[in-house]
Amino acid sequence: MKKLVSVLLMASMTGLLLMSTGCGAKKQLVMATNAEFPPYEFHEGDAIVGIDAEIAQAIADEVGAELVIEDMAFDSVLAAVQTGKADMGIAGLTVTEDRLKNVDFSNPYATAAQVIIVLNDSDIATPDDLAGKTVGVQLGTTGDIYADDIEDATVERYNKGFEAVQALIQGKVDAVIIDNEPAKVFVEQNEGIKIIDEAFTYEEYAIAVKKGNTELLNKINDAIKKLQDSGKLQEIVDKYITAE
Ligand code: ARG
């Protein structure tokens, strides 16, 4: 009996605490990301903008919550979701078997590819030519994982994809493996580099939630479906990616 009372007391106290921290404000939906990945997420002045940021806002609207974006190292994004520090990871996250062991993923909202950026006069023309070369990647990305499998290659890992591109321009690495859309942005913004024709791998982007959080996952999938059916997703994509 005593135990029950204290349990009840604790429960009502946590309730009070939750109410008081809420202060009548909307509940928050925390998104973990790494805003070094244009056009999906990047800094524009003080704001974090991009395709993922807009998708996240639509999900927050669907859930009736205030969106909070937490910018962190890319290799912390999934950990933040796993530990509950963030409700969802939206970071151009590729669905992989390994990641599925640690988090749940929504339905995919985009397709992507890992591509190879080289100097214009490079002798690297296909993925096979990467054997024995020095390859730059963003730490913890699928590019990093694939680079690991290249025969005799040396992999240089950077905190930001753009740092890998700078290393390429400075001659510190022979090639960069990175997702196709950021690759296009970086190549557009810098002289003397190009994307080779043959893509390395094809992938799908999805949103990560803590394992077992089906409530949020269902809402995210609903929001994605609505965005797709209404044409809003395409609108968002068109705003950030100009068709070739
Ligand atoms: N798609 C790749 C992956 O999931 C790279 C994602 C990088 N995203 C970022 N926001 N920096 O590993």
C-alpha cells in the first residue's frame, strides 16, 4: 500500500514537472542533423535550411509540435536518436542493414547515389580506378564505409564533406566519395573539380527514430505520404535542386 502511494505520488509529481516545463508551450520535436550537407541541410545565416529542414517542419506540423533542430557531428546523429537526445534523425541518412540494427527508419523520401569527385585532369575515371588511391570522405557516412572496401586505398576522414573537397583541391587526396546532390553543390562552387560519370552505389534516404518508437514513426510516414501525394515534397525538392 505504501509503495503504491509513493508510486502514485511520483507519477503525479512527474506529471506536474512535465506540465511546468511545458509552460503551456507546444511540445517540442527534436531533430538531430549535421548541417554540412547542401541542399538537404546547411546554414543560411543563423538558420538551418534545406530539403530535410522543410520536411522536418512538415512533420512537426503534423505532430502539432515545435521543431527544434540540433546541429551536431554527422557520426553523432544516430547516437542522439538511439539515446533519446533527439526524437528523429534527418540528415540525408541512407538506410543500411547495419543502421537498421540500431534505429528504425521511415519510408524513404529520396533516392541518392554515392559519387566520386576528382580534379578535372585526374586519371580516375571509374570507381575501379580508386584502387591504391587516397580517398577523402565525411566521417561515418556511407562514403566512408564504401571507401573502406577499396583495395589498397588510404581513407582520409573529415568532419565535414566540404573539408574533404578542400583536401582534394589542395592535392591532399586523389578523390572524394560523397552523396550526389552535395557533390553537385561543391563542384558548382569550386573551380577545377568534376564528378565522374559512373556512380559508386545507389541508396535511399529515410528518417531515423529510436527503435520501437512506432507512434512517431507512423506519424512521420503519414507526413511523408501527405507530402508526396500533395506534390509538396516535389515543390520542396525543386526549390533546392534545379533540374539539369
Ligand atoms: N547519405 C550518407 C549517409 O547516410 C551521408 C549523409 C551525410 N549527411 C549529413 N547531413 N552530413 O551516410
